[in-house]
Amino acid sequence: MASPKRNKFSREDIRVARFAKAMSHPARVAVLRMLAAKEACYFNEISKKIPLAGSTVSQHMYELKRAGIVQDSYEPPRIKYSIDSRKWKQARRYFRDFLKIKQGK
């Protein structure tokens, strides 16, 4: 069940927060850079380059997928990951608009 407090925030603010949370760890940022450079990577390629246990990398991939920024496809016996370009454009737009907020004086 969704939190009642969540209903007090705009849909856009919730999405900005979801994207920000997904990118709030250096491992996730590194994964996004890797995927952006190659278009797609298999999990074993990602886990070899991230200096963490495979299970930890898997959890980070889950968070990126949960936010919708990364998508996966199962190609037995491997999982292939890529950036969801539609969601990535949306995240970029949200952050650009958010960063335009001016500080009051």
C-alpha cells in the first residue's frame, strides 16, 4: 500500500526523487556510464568492473531497474542490461527543470 504522505507531493517530485535515489550510489553511476558507453552489457561484464560482490551489484541493478532507468532482457543463461532511453530522457528533463530552480534572496 502506498504511503498516504506520498499523495501530498506532485507526481514530478516523486519521479525526480526516484531517479535521484537510483543514482545516489557511485556503483550505480558507474553502471550507467558503462551502459551509456556500450549501449548494453551482460551482468558478468558489469560485475567484473564494479569492485563489489556480485550479489551487491545485483542489488544495485535492481534499484536502477526499479526506477525504470535500466531495462533487462534474459538471453539464457545471461541477463543483458541497457538504459531505457525514454526514461533516461525523462530523468534528464526532470533534473534540468529541477536545477533551474533559483534560490530566493
